[in-house]
Amino acid sequence: MSAPVFSALWSEIEAIGRVGSGGYLRYALDTPDLVLRDWFRNQADRRDLPVTDDGNGNLFAWWGEPWGRDAVLTGSHFDSVPHGGGFDGPLGIVSAFLAVDQLRADGHTPAKPIAVVAFVEEEGGRFGLPCLGSRLLTGAIEPAKAAALTDRDGVTFAEALGATPAGALPGLTSRIGALIELHIEQGRQLDAPVGVASAIWPHGRWRFDFTGHGDHAGTTRMADRRDPMLTFAYTVLAANKEARLAGAHATMARVEVEPNATNAIPSLVRGWLDARAADTPTMDALVEAVVKRATERAGRDGTEVAVTAESISAEVAFDTALADRLSALLGDAPILPTSAGHDAGVLSAKVPTAMLFVRNPTGISHSPAEFAEPADCAAGVDALAEVLRELT
């Protein structure tokens, strides 16, 4: 695959959902995402690939019998984090269509169906639960619970989808033989154009509700204040310290404040903790330590804190034999773990799953600065085509 061929198809979606220099706003089932889903259908039509929807919002473009036995799925997602980069997700879908093109040009006839897949709501940026589409597909979440999830405007997932989600795919393990997800690498470990994933760190999101007493910023003595912002600020610093001590990752980057006025002491500060570690005991210990520190500080500040676990994803070890096989197929491509979550991690609990990473020269992701060289992206297409050829 030449870099210009990759760039030509990439250019068709590059501007969709971009907000000037401020990255991308591609929320699940919102206008930019719907435009991208139409683009997906158009690409499938160009290639005579029938498209099916599993009733959960996940799209599948089929080369071969739809939902035939042992289908090989490849793709990723369109949605982004708020003001995120353009490669996280869409790179895997564009590469999948180009890999199909390459296999056809080479005269390959797959012995198993191949499906290009676009999963819905992978980032959780709109409805708050990451990998929602893949969780529904595999039965990891009940349809009624998913249907009731709301965005910040109160729109439910069911309303955005236009129906109650269908839930788990019947006969999933016999219908899906493998999933190969190509993704930009979201770190600085990969020093070759393409690598193979070995594992995903366990990770989760916890909501901290800090409550106090709202009052006047000008007339309330400092000694009389019960300010939840102080407890929140302390917790942010405590999370940073505990993560560094544990060799883990902790981030509190989203916050909501009531009444959110410059001259008013807040009555409520709500913050979200993103915690990740190399193993589950370390992550659990990290969260426990942060909660303990927040609770102790609340006692000193005269405030209260309530913690709610919104999503927790266990450690994922990808199919070792498959990863080794793909690494050898790709000329001993590097095998590396990742601390980022993916739909492939959800499906790995049900079917053989592997991931290919395309080099990220800066290591920056979830940011407008996220980037991959066209030549490396083209190498990713070549690698994906070889993997699909091998598996079908």
C-alpha cells in the first residue's frame, strides 16, 4: 500500500468533526458521527459489501456471508474524546477498507467471511460508558441499562439510537472466529512502523461527589467555610501522588461545579477519577488509597464525599498464541502492552482477539497533536492485509 493511496481515502474523513485547531468533537450518534456512519455505508457500497447493524449501533460491512461461521472482524470506532485526535479509532476503519482492497487486488478469496466493523461509543464521551457497543454485542451490559444511559443534555442512548438496544449476539462465539483491531499506538513504546499488542492494563472510572455548604464568597469567613472545592483539590493532588508511588496512572480531568459562580462558595464539586495499572491488585489499591485520602480530608474540611464506580475493565491478556503468530508473520514485529482501553479488550473475553499498533512518533493521543506518518499508516494497511490473508 502506498502512502498516497492511504492519504487519498484518509482525506475523505479528515475534516469531519474537526473544530479548527481544537481537535475533534465526534460524539457517538451525534451529527459528525452520523456523517461518518454514512461514509462507512458509502464505502461499503463502493465495494459491494452489504452492511448490517446488530441492533446496538455497531455497523458491519461484509465480504462474504453476513454472520457466517468463524467470521474475521476488523475495524475500530469513529467517536472521539472531547477535542481529541483524528486517528484514535478511524484509522482502524479506513485501514480495514484499504486492506480489503489490497486483498482483492491480490486475488485473495477468503475462506471465511471478513467484516469491517465500526463500533459505537467506544470512548464513552457522550453516554459515559466506554466500549458500549462492544459491551452490548458480547452481553457485558444489559440492554435496559445501556438504553437508560444519558448524555449531558439528558438524551438517552435509546433515544439517540432510535430503539432499545438488541443486546448480545446469539451464537457469538461460533459466528466470530477472531477480531483484529488496528489502532494508533497511544504511547512511546513502539519504535517500528507496526507492532502487536500483548495486553491491556486494567482501568476504570470513578465519580467523586464532594458536597459542602454553598455560601457567599465575600461575606463568609474562612473559618466558617465548608468548601468542597478544597476537598476536591486535595484529592487531585493525592491521586497524583498515590499513582506515582504505585507505578500506576491516575487522572482527574473532568469536573462539574455547582453553582459554578465566581463569587460563590460551591455546594457541590463532582470529579471523575480515571485509574489504570499494570495489574488489578495495584489498581484496586490505588483507588482505595485515593478514596481514603479524600474521606480523611473531607472530615477536616467539614464536607462529605461519595464515590461511585461507573465502569471497571479487568486486565486483558490477548491470545498469546495469536499474538506470537502475527508477530512472526510480520517479520518479528514488536509485541507490547498498552494502558489504553479498546473494543478488542471487551471481545477478548469471548473470541480470539489481537491488536495491531501503528507507530505514533510523538506518543501523544487524546489530543489534537495525535499523529501518524502516512508511510507508517500504509505499512499498517499492509500488515493488516497480511493478517487477514493468514486468518482467512
